[in-house]
Amino acid sequence: MARTTGHTIAGDLIRAHSSTAAYGSRIGGMLLAIALLSALPASSSEAGKPGAKSHYRSPNDGQASSASQDGNKPADDRAEEKTNFPVIRSLFGVRKDDESGHGDELIAAVPMERLTVEAQQKLAAISDHPSLYRRLPTQAIRCDEELFLFLTRKPETIIGIWDLMGITKVQANRVGPYKMDAEDGCGTTCEIDLIYGDRNLHVFVADGMYDGKFAQKPILGKGVFVFKSSYAIAADGSTTVTGVLDCYIKFESLGADLLARSLGVLIGKSADHNFVETAKFISQISQASETNPDGMLELVDRMPQVDAQTKMEFAQVIMNVSRRYAAKASPVAKLIQDR
């Protein structure tokens, strides 16, 4: 357990986050930043093949892959990348779907005694009297646990994949082991700080501003996001991850506070939808890592917005997921499961 400068993180994955309706949706960008902002587009019916083999995979690696290789050169420029968007989409089967409601708060589950006094004060200042509170729809997805924890703690990897697919304007930049800056391309900027993390609970604090065309002056806001996860192993060895996310948003001006409260349902539905789609996408990343690791590793090679160290960690996680899946699918493993 590492506890440094107000951060308490368990594990080794982190080293050391004109119309009134349109105005309301832009205010909601501060909430959406930590829920990963962008909804996904409809799926493409086109299929494709991955290009050159990723340099993360050794030529001697005996791990099987379901991806066929066509020997094309890696795409180095945006124009060539765009021709391969269907390839990336085919890895995940991206699609839009439904929305859901919300529930109660989880702030009591945070182990305050493990946080510094400064971190406790930050949480209380926002969560005690928020302008908006919402529990996003509980999601249960099939996903490898190691991969799930990695993506939760390094969300810029998801944003990088979306950027490569051309379906997001969000830009993310890791500025520290626990901190990430993000902007949505529509006027919202946000600093996201992971102040606590273990296998079952992650707590993010965000400090954001909206200075887009719908605001006469900058709107400042802060957020606390408490993410609880649990894991269940099925008879076939697959893992189901159930995630619950509580969001607390506090605006610093009375006008923004009142408007946010009046448009809470609109803002909340947008956040709900993005959270549902993000959960589905994480599950698709996990399944692609199991069955098409070569394609995933090629994607890591080309992923923007992600530093080299994080890419290397992501590649290792993908290979771990693929090996675990292959072990579970082996005849010996199936024989043991049948007994």
C-alpha cells in the first residue's frame, strides 16, 4: 500500500486522474470527465484485418492468436489510420445501447483513516453539500480483473483507443503517477486526481472549469467520484465485474449551482449513457484481449495520448489476459471444470 502526498493506492499497477438544454449538457461535462466523457457511435458492419505485428510481441512467443496477419506496414499518419478504423471497430463490436437510473451514495465506504487530513478535507468539502449527486447505473460486465483495474487506474488508455478510432475529442495527459489532465474539446477542462485505490474501491477528486460558448464567464466546479467494484468467478472461469459509481459535483457560483440543480435530470441522463457505454467498451477490450491479442497489441503500438511506459504496461496486461484465457480453454482445464 503506497501512501504519498495524499494518495493511498494498493497494488503495483500505479507507480508512486444558446439553448438551455445545450448549456446544461456543457455543465455536465465536469461530471462526464471522470465517467470518460464521450458516448460511442453505432457499430460498423465492415470487417478488417490487423496490420503489422506489434513490437510488444516477441517473434518466439508461442501464444496463439485468432487474428490473421496481412503484412501491411504500420500506419504512421492520420490519413492511413482512418482507413483502418473499421479494423479497430471490429475488435470491439462498438455499438450504442440503453440507459438506466441511479441509486444511493457510497461515500461511507471510503476508509477515511487511510487518507491524509488534506484528502479527507477535500472529500468533505465537496460531498457534504454537493450541487449535484448521482449514482450512475450499476454495471455488470464480463472482464478480466487485472485488465479492469488497469483501465480504471489508467483511463487515458481508453481515451487513446477512442482517439485512434476517431470517435472522441477528449484529450488526456498524465501529469503525475496519480494525476491526469483532460479536456473535452467543447470548453471543459479538468484535473483528475486518484487519491485512493484498492481492489474494490477507487476515489477520484476532480477540479474543473467550463469556458465554452454557452458561458458568459468561466464556470468552476469540483467533483468527487467513488467507484466500487466486486468480482464473481463463473463456472467456466470467466470473471464478472460489477461496478457502481457515485458522483458528487459542486459548483462555485450560485448561478451555476441553481442551473445545475434545475437541469439535474438532463445532465444525469447524459452521464448515465456514457457510463453504460464505457462499461460495455471495457468488456469488449477484455474479450478482444482474450481472443485477438495480436490485434490488441498492434492497437497499443498506434495508440495516441499514452506514454511509452503505460503502453508497455498495457501490452503486458493484454498478454496476461490472453494467456489466462488460453489456459482456461485448454482440454485439461475443461476436464477439471467438468468434474
